[in-house]
Amino acid sequence: MTRLTLIRKPGCHLCDDARSVIDQVLPEFPGVEIGELSILDDPELMEKHVEEIPVVLIDDRVHTIWRVDAERLRTALAAATR
């Protein structure tokens, strides 16, 4: 099963935008699991991604940082779910 993870922090408008794009695209891929992690809850994530959020991972690999493009996300999820 393909897994998409959004790494974010509360109050981040780019994170909210990323979640909106993910919510728009994900219904097209019903087999994809989604998870969210906050950099505030994990010191290692904070150190690694403090300047890069939001980060979108697909199967634990970085798909994108900062801005999520719906078409690029669709293409990546289609490839991951084949």
C-alpha cells in the first residue's frame, strides 16, 4: 500500500495549502494511506525540516517541499500505486 505523509507544523499557511491540495487529489487514489507529522512533536524532524515545511513524502521518500502542485502529486501517486 502506498503511503503519503505530510510533515507540517501548526499555524503554517503553506502547510494548510499543502493539505488542501492533498485533500483535492487523494480521492482519486483510494488505496493511498495518509498520515501527518508535526515537527513540534519530534526533535529529529524539527532539526531536519525546520526550514523546509511542509514536506510531502510518498512511501517515505521526499516528493516535494514548500508548495504542492496537484498535477505533479497525481503523477507521482499514479506511479507509486501501479
